[in-house]
Amino acid sequence: MTKPQLMTACGFLAFAFAGVTPAMAQQETDPAAAPASATEQASTAQDTQNAGDIIVTAQGRAQLLTDVPVAVSAVSAESLQLSGATDIRALNQLAPSLLVSSTGTEANGSARIRGIGTVGDNPGLESSVAVFIDGVYRSRSGIGLNELGEIDRVEVLRGPQGTLFGRNASAGIINIVSKQPTYELGGMAEVTYGNYDFWRFQGALNLPITKNLAARVDGVYAKRDGFYYDAANDIDVNNRDRFFVRGQLRWEPTSDINVRIIGDYTKRDERCCGATYVDSSVNQFVGNLNSPATPLTTGLAGGNNIINVLRDLGQPIGSFTPGYDRTIYSTPGRSFDGQTEDKGVSAQVDWDFGGATLTSITAYRDYLTDQGSDTDYSTIDILYRAADGNASRRFETFSQELRLQGEAFGGTLDWLIGGYYANEDLTVRDNLRFGNQYGRFATCRIISGGALATLYSPTNAACISPTGRAVLNGQVPTVPSPLGAAGPLVVAALDRLDAINDRGTGVDVYEQNSRNYAFFTHNIVHLTDTLDLTVGVRYTNERKRLNARFTNDNVNCVANQQALGSFLTNPALAAVAGGIIGLSCQGNSTSELNGASIADERNEDEFTGTAVLSWKPTPDLLLYGSYSRGYKAGGFNLDRSALKSPLASFAALGGPQALTRNLQFDPEINNAYEIGAKYSVRDFTLTLAAFRQEFKNFQLNTFNGAVFLVATVNACDTDLAGGDRDTSAATGACPADDVQYGVVSQGVELEANLSPVRDVNINLGMTYADTHYRENLVGSASGIPLDPALRVLPGNQLSNAPEIVATGSLSWTPEIGSSGLRGLFYIDTRLTDDFNTGSDLFPQKLQDSFVLVNARVGIRGRDERWALELWAQNLTNTQYAQVAFNSPFQQGANGAPFVDPKYPGGRQVFSQYLAEPRTYGVTLRTRF
């Protein structure tokens, strides 16, 4: 879809639906008369048909949404049910500024607001968009991909947060509030069946035990076949098999005290996540990268030698042009099996002292995931992780939040002060190893990609033909060796590389302790009856300690460094020598790390805050302007490949401990400005926000086909003369005092809600977000050059950050005669502009614009005692990729420096994680 077509579609949607935002919680209540805690106030409000009366707790107090001078979307339980939401991904259809996606593991999905989020699944990076469930911070946003049970509402707060919630966030917050116990007997049960043999059972029971004690239990079990078929192992991948239970107690010993205790447990046993190759038939920039080179010496226009190697070692040639076919070819015997356990307990106490209310939230969370993978995503056994307990991540977190809030000076001041403490132990175990075909794959990659291509023989040792071996060893007097006297050394090194099978990590262990505490205050001064000034300040202290231990049995890395290191400066031999050493030591897979350990510590102090001036010229209209400063902690890149280049020697650089600074990255800072308006009359609301956000030390995680890079992206005031766009790692630096913010997010958000007639609710949302990198980029606050792998970034839109997104929904629940029955007709849609799915922005990773549609029809009994619904997700079966990435180690050689802008990755092959296809089914529900 072209941009004019997208704009036309957005305009049509606007006329068709004439409204915005998800069908929101439509509640009419007097906040001043509600229970003590903000959560209680919002949760006990009664539904009405007044579209303007929506209660949220975005400022730590129960307020009408239209009275809150903050950009926030509130999604009700009814809206979540209609959209088929069971985790936070479905919020994409309901909140246009939000995008939630998952990639290599569902244990660490990524949420983005206004185009800003944390890329990749490196556990050392915290989320720019924080997720809170029942007031408790979840360590990584992907944890919100679990089943959630029955939800009261979800609030999506856009922009920096930190003066109201326990944990700070630089880009926004997803605040999920579950349904709590009430003092009436009740419950619900539902069963769903759909295609892919999808079964989902959900139930809840609310029990009043005494007049001031109630309990509630929610449970979900879901199982589904996978969306991919692994032909090599005859098994489906990306399946679903998960169980969730949550138990709650609510106790009110007096009218002034409310205690809520929650315990929950989630178990997942699933195979995730498969990937297909990016295909030239659906991506104009791939071209002949997926075609074999004929002959191998062919240049840029004649195919890719890496395809020859993969084909000759067993990869089906048809897998490189799959379109959106979901057949994959993993290595026989390798597995995507993974298990996840998420459990925790929390206690919230709200105590009204009369002049003030104290809120205490104490929580302990334990999150463990173990995920195996065929990490190269091909049938060739190149790289793998075994799901044996040694490919795991575990977060154990204790947190304590205290808030005290009240009024002063006769109601002129609404004040809030608070404190937050968290202590988290993160343990990462990794067993990334070369596969049983890695050696032959690596030698064939070298032989096929340059001056030695005529010697290519994938069935012979080191991928060298017998005649070629004799020539290189100087045993054919009439044919000179193309490598001269170095030929025998190269042959020996290639033989060592050919023997690197099932070598690499034994078990690497990273242990990180993060201790942080903060003090914050958020105050609203009522300057007049219509003019308010909001001021909030936060002080955060963050300390992280890292200890890591490494094991490795790849002795051939050091042997090849010693044998060929002297040739790295020889123009005639550098390419071959560098290729052999690099592939021998890929990802720092070297016995130099065997038994090695490192330790490091970093400390941060940061002040952040907000200031908002808001004015209500009429009771129906709110105008506001704000400034906010957001912060996300720095940390450690928990990937050993960041320690050094594979071509370097640990011994020559002083050992791993001398290089620990290479693992650190700086805190992310966001200075945000916003002006907005909210208009509300009965049955109609309209909100508008214009924003600009400036990110310094933007934390970017990129996989370059060999290793994961973590850079903190900034920009220089001075012109780097293209030094940030070239292939050199040495050009494009500037002094530290010349470094400025490197990422800008600016745009406009429009949301509305309309109920034109009884039983009809219409919604529409649109976001325009210009979220781009500035020119003259550098890779840290100190002004070091940007890594060459990121050379496409300057001046371009961030990954997974479409400029234009529009959402719409229409629900109609007409009465059917006088029987008490009601019908249900519901549809929602999301129109997404084109965007790049890869964090390095290579054009092969471009995703064209697309439209997603969900629909639901059904019939409901009196008072919704029962309901039967037919539903479809992705009704039109729109095919698109969530993320495309450089296929691990699968880069061919062209023998020349980068010259063609269509191929900034050289002869790199690309893979992609596809989004879910069309699903459909039937749901039967009862409530009592």
C-alpha cells in the first residue's frame, strides 16, 4: 500500500467510524466520594452510556479521563473482550501509539510507544515502556505476553513516567489492573475453540467469605498447534500450551483500611520461535541475494555464494523463496522447546487516615524461562542452544512502594509523596554452541567467496578439492599457488576450522544484581477554579553489579590466531586470513574464555520530573502544556561477544577483566514536550496531543549477523562529513562536549469516542509520529564512531516506527425484541504505514503498509448471563513480518567494498519472524 493509498484509507475510516480510541471504560462516578485508593475508586465505578465519564488513575488518583492533563488511553474490560485480547499484544488494535511485538522468544517481547521501545531480547536492557500489573513492576515488557485472566482496565500512558509509579520509564507505561474481589457471589466461565486446534478455557469465581473479607480465583488454560510446520523434524512450531491461575483476597477490617493480597502462577511449555527467509518476491531489495552464484566468481549482479554453500550442505533451495509459506527446515534433532514459569505474590494496603491516605505495595516476583533454539534457522547444523536448563534467564525481584497523598490548604493542593525500593537478581545461563556442520559450512563460506572459488568442493575436507589442496600446498610445480608461500599455513588453518563442530560455550553464567531506590513527589496546585499547575520530581539511585563466568572448548580459535595473525596486514592475504580467524572465533567462541571470570559495577544518580499547566476554559474543555524528563537505567550487555572483536586476542588485550567497560552502556534520557486538548460532552469525547521527545543515549541493540551490538546513539553538533555512514569503525568521532541527543520523536495523536445512538459505540484513533535518528551520529556519550553495522541509521525513521497509524472500532449490541436477548456485531481495524523492521534499517527489512481487521458476532442472554460468539483475528489473513534480521553467519562475500545502497549488508541473507495468520473460532461464555 502506497502512502497516498494509506492516507485515503485513513480518511475513509475516519468518515466511516467518526470517532477514536478503544471502546473505553464508560463510567460515571464522583471521585471525591469513592473509596480511599485510586484503584478502588476506578474499579467500583458504575458503567453508564456517558462517553465522557471515564475513570483512570493515571495521576495516582481516580479522575475523569478528560480531566487528566496527560496523554493516556484507557481500555475497558468490555473492549478487551470484544477485541479478543488475552495478552498485551492485542492492545495494538486499540491504541494507535502502541506497538507490541515478539521475536526470537515470547519471553521477551518488545513494546513501543510513539515509535520508541527497547529492541531485541538482550536481558541486560530494561524496557523503555514499563509494564505494571496491579501496581507491581514487571522486569521486562515481554512478561506481559502471558495470559492475564479477567482485566478491569488497561491504561497506556505515553511519554516519560516516574513521579507516580514505582519504577521509572523513559517512553511510557502499560498499566494493567485486574478484576478484584467483591462482596457478591459471582463468577464466569468460557470455552473457546478455533482453527489450529485452538482450545482455551477460562474461569473465575468470586466468593464473599464475611462482610469484610472476599476472595477471587481466576484461571486460564490455552493450547494450540503451531503456525509453522518444521518439515525436517515433522513438528509444528510457535504452538501454545500455557496455564495461568491467580488468587486474591480482599480484606477491609475497618472502613478506612483496604488490604488486597494477590498470588499468581503461569506455566508455559511451548516451541518458539521459527523464522523463514526474506523472499525477493515480497521484498524488492532482496533481489538475487537468495539466488545461487553461477559461477561462484560472479560479482554483485550474479547471485550469492552463501546460497550455494547452504544448498550444497542440505538446505532446500525452495526455502529461500517462500513468500509467506510457513514451512521451515530446522536441523534434525534441534529444538525450539522452551519452558517459562512466572510466579509472584503482592500485598497492597490502602489506609485512609482522614487527612491523608497511605498506600503500600509489597511484591516478590520470580520469572524463569529456558529456551532452546536452532539459532541459525536452517537445516544446516550451524548454531544452536539446547533447552536443558542452561539456556535460561531468571529474574527474582523484591519491590516495596510507599505513597502518601492528601489535600492541603482547603483543597488548593493535592499532594503526593512516595518512595520505591527494588532489589533484583538476574541470572542468565547460556550454552550457545557451533553445530555439527559448522566447520564445513565455515570453510565453504571462505572458499566460495573470493579468489579460491575455483577450489570449492563441499564434499571434501576443508571444502577444498584434492587438486586445489595440492596447489595450495605447492605440490603442483606447474601451477603456482594463489596464496604463495602462505598456502600450507592456510590449508592447515582451514583444516582446523573444518574440525570446529559442536564446540563453543559449555555454560556461561551471568549474575547481575540491580538495586535501586527512589523518592518522588507529584503535586497539583489549583491556582484558580479552572487553572492547575502540576509539578513532579523524582530522584533515582541505581547500582548494578555483574559477575560472569565463562567456559569454552574451542581451542582452534587461538591456534588460527597464532598461525595467521601476521597476515592480517598483508593486502593479498588479509581477506582469507581474517575470514578464517573470524569464523574460528565467531562470537568470541574461544578457549581463552574457558574458566575466565569477570566482575564489574556501575552506579547512577538521576533527577527527573514533570511540570504541567492545565486550564479548563469551560467545563467541557481541557487545555494543557507539559515538560517531562524521563530516565531508563544504563547497564551491562549480557553477551560476551561485546568484549572484543573476534580478530583480537584476549591475551594481547590484557584478558577479559580488562575489557569489562566494553559491556557497559549509559542511561537513556528523554526530554519531552507536549501540548494537548480534551473535549467531552455527553456521548462524545475528543482528545488531541502534539508532542516532541528528544532521546540522549538511546539504547539500541542490533544483531549484525554475527554478534549483538549494544550502542547508545547520540549525535554531534558538528558535521562528520559522512563518517557515520561509511564502513570504517575509525571515522565519525567528535569530542564529548559536542555530543547531543540522537533520536527525536515528534508528532500528533488524535483520539475520540462517539455513541451516536443507543447500543452503538464508535471509536477512531490516529497517530502521526516522526520518530527518526538525527544526522551525524556517534555510538556513545563520549563521541566514539558509530559502528559500521549501523551506517544506515543517520536521518532515517527508527525500526518498527511507522509514521502513520490509524485504529477504529465499531460495536453494536441491539436488543432482540423483548426477550432480553441482545445481538453483537463488532469490528476493529488497524492501518499501519510502511516501516523498517530491523534495528539496523537495512532496506531488505522493509515492511509495506498493511491493514489488520478483527471481527466478532454473537448473541447474548439477559444481563449477559450467557453469550455465544463467532470471532476472527486478522480476518483478511494479512501477511506481514514482525521483525526481519540478518540470518546468523549467513553472509556471502563479494570481494569488494560496499558500493551498492541496495545491499548494505554485503551478500547477507535475511530471515524474518512472521506475524500470526488468520485465526477464527467460537466462544461460549456464562456469567453468574
